[in-house]
Amino acid sequence: MKYLSILFVSLTVCSLASAKIFEDCELAKKLYKDGTPKVQINDWMCLIKAESGKRTDIIGPQNSNKSYDYGIFQINDRYWCTVGKPGKDCNIDCNKLLDDDITDDIKCAKKIYNRHKFSAWYGWINKCKGKPLQDYSHCL
């Protein structure tokens, strides 16, 4: 258990070195460029702000089922990624979700969305669903 804690802290410290906090328009453009429909941009932006504050290096606290959430979309390692090697439904190493290149993060988030829509993310449910959303159309 001690070694697992050391590994977790080491990975977190390493990820801090490559952390990025996106600017709003930069992130909206990236989502759009990677194929996100214009009509969904405001929801995705709200989700990302709610889940990670637009930071790429976030590992959420341990969930009740002992899983963790990774990166800008807070993608869960119980179903979608594996720590240390590509795996699970997104076939990605969870640590790849902590770098500044969010292309693979977007691909995985879209896979989650295609199965569960935005309701897969509690941040979206609690802070975005049914609420007036900030408009990012001027960024695209």
C-alpha cells in the first residue's frame, strides 16, 4: 500500500510539470476542430469547467468504488482507461489523460458521450443541465 501511495504521488507530481489550464476560446476552438458540433460546445465547456476547471493535470479524489477520475474530462479508470498501459473501453493509459494534448481525451469523452450523453458526468448534471450556459460561438 505504501508503494501504491508513492506511485500515485509521483505520477501526480510528474503530471504537474506538464499541466495546462486552457483559456476559454482556445479550448472551445480545440473542441470544435476535433469534431464537436457547434450546438454542443457550450455544454462541453460547462462540463469541463465543472469537472476540472479546464486543467489537464487533475486526478480526482478516490471515488466510493475505489476508482479515480483523470484529466480535463475526469475520465474514470474503472471503465474507460487503465493506469500504466492502454486499456478498457477507451484503450488508453489514464496517464495520457493528464498531458497537454487533449486530442485523445476528446476522443474518449466522445465515446462516453455516445453511450451515456452528458449524464455520464456529475459535474454536468449538477452545474450545467437545464441551466443557462455561457455562449462560446464567438470563439469558433
